[in-house]
Amino acid sequence: MAANPLRSPNSDPREPVVYDLPPVRFDSSLIGIRLTVRWAEDRMWRGRLTFIDSATGVQRESAEIFCGASAQDLWQSVQDLRDHHWRDLYRSLL
């Protein structure tokens, strides 16, 4: 899964970095997905999702549901998700 960072990857790892992920279709709307990743005080990488409804502009944000001992571990859990998982995560926030 390709992701485009909205900030430089050379930033302080404790500062959150936002990545645009490929959008998914939910009903008749295209839903944008952003992943916010940070290095937490407990020395774990944590990530949360923001879903943006392209039709209304409404944003819904998850808790930090992704966690990994390394940034690569966190990304592996994100890359393992398929479209139906993304839709179910979005539906859980409605």
C-alpha cells in the first residue's frame, strides 16, 4: 500500500506524521483515509485513522488502534488490511 507523507520523514519521531492512504468506497461516497503515526513515550509506534467523507467533508477519527515495536511493524499491520476492513472501521465510527 503506497502512502504519501504530509510531512518530511526526517522529522522528530515524537512528532506525529500524517500519511494519505488510498480512499475506499462506502455506499456511494468516496472516503479518504489518513494515518497519523507517532512514537509514544512507551517507546512504541502508535497510529490512528482519520476518515474524510469526500461528499460532505465530515471527518471521523479512530483511537490509536495501530501499535508496533517498530515503524515497520506498525506499517505491516496497516498493509494487511483489505478494503472490507477499511469500510468496517469507517462504519464503526458512524
